[in-house]
Amino acid sequence: MVMWYGLRFAGMFGRLVLLITAWGSLFFLTGCPYSFTGASVPPHLRTVAIPLVDDQSGFGEPGLRERFTTELTNLFISDNSLEIADRRTSDSILEGVITRVTDAASVVGQGESVSKRRVTITATFAYRDLKLRTKVWEKSFSNWGDYDTGVGGISQQQVGLEEATKKIAEDVLLQTVSGW
């Protein structure tokens, strides 16, 4: 008889533990919402328009705005978080303006000869949600690229411009897809 009460108590205890575990799990899953900020783009945003980046820097580099736009577009395509779409049909838009480009000596050698130069690009970008009609973020980005002055002259400047453009484009992509 003592054994039967022991089994009955163990069975009730087991059910109680199971019930508490079930309620606790249910409470945890539904009662404590948790947001994974920075995890991904909201589900209502599936497409982005990237119009031609404007160049207001006065630097006079032909093709810089096209290079920037192409770099951004290619990064978004490879990231696959948002599809590229036309401005008229997209859920969001990423607009940018190159505000400043500087080219200065970064390494000065013996006899004050410049062996490396640094191109620094500053650009402002704004990302807007066209469905909710809100500005998600607006931010200024600045980055640089170095190039050698010994060989190639002005054509080497393109190496620095490409490096700076790529770095800023990566920063813009990161801000757009993980800034939630």
C-alpha cells in the first residue's frame, strides 16, 4: 500500500513538473517578446531603388558618381537582403550625395618627396521607407584609399578612389541591412 501512494505521488509530481515546464515555455515564447535589433530588414521592405549618386564635391572626377552607384548596386545584389528595383515600384530608396573629395600626401620620404597619397571621400546617404513614408536613417560616411605616386601618376589616383568608394559602399550597405 505504501508503494502505491509513492507511485501515485511520483506520477503527480511528474505531471506538475511537466505542467510548470509547459506553462513556463509558453510564457517565455509569448509573454516576453524579444527583438533582434540589427538582425534583418523588416519584412514589408523587399526592394530598394538606388538612383545615380549625386556629386557635389567639386573634385571634378569624371565617372565618380557612376562608380559609386555601380558599387552600391553590386553590393546590394550580392548581399541579397533587398532586391534592386525601379524607383516607381520599390519599397524603399537609398539616395546619396558625394559632398567632399580630398587628395593629400600621406607618406613623405627623404627630400620631402611624396611616395603615397590618400584620397578621402565624404558622402551623405539617406534611406527611406516608401511604404510607411518615413526616413529610416540619414548619415554622413567618410573613408579613404591610398595610392603610390611613383608610377602611373594620375591613373594611380583611380586606385585610391576605388578603394575609398568600396569602403563607403560597404558601410552604407551595413547601415541599411543591419541598422534595425
